Amino acid sequence: SIKECYNFSGETSLHSRRDKRWGKHRGKVVVATEGKVELDIKWDDPHGGELKETFEVDKSGNELTHTSVIKVNNDATTRKPGEWFTYYSVYKRS
């Protein structure tokens, strides 16, 4: 499991890499409003990259959308610069 804590002040926090490789990632809150939190996360080689995560609750409070926009600096196979990929997860309260 992953357990991370970020300060709403925007101060950078260090956490273990999510891919379980050695080293840490650096993350901070870049936007914090009543219904939305955005994180900016970066990690170094091997396979360094960055992640922009958004957690947003709809106006009804019944739906949470988690958006991850991720890029690895260099493709592990081709060594070309990585591309951005976006993933969405939607959670609905029943």
C-alpha cells in the first residue's frame, strides 16, 4: 500500500518511490480549494519522471475524480524523450 502526506502550505515532502525503486520522490500541493487538490510529484533516475495528480469532488459530494498525468523522462526501450499519458479514475458514492 501507499501512504503519503502532503502539507497544504505547498512545502515539498519526500516519500518512497511508488515503483518501489530505491530513492525518494518529491511532491507538493500546488492547488488546494474546497473541492480540489492538485499535487506535483517528481523523481530522479533510474526512470526519472514527473506526475501531476488531481483529486476533485463534484458539487454534490458524491463523485471523486482522480486524474494522473504522468511522464517518464526517457523511454526505457528507445531512450527517446518520454510522452505525457493521462489516466482517469472516477469513484461514485452509492
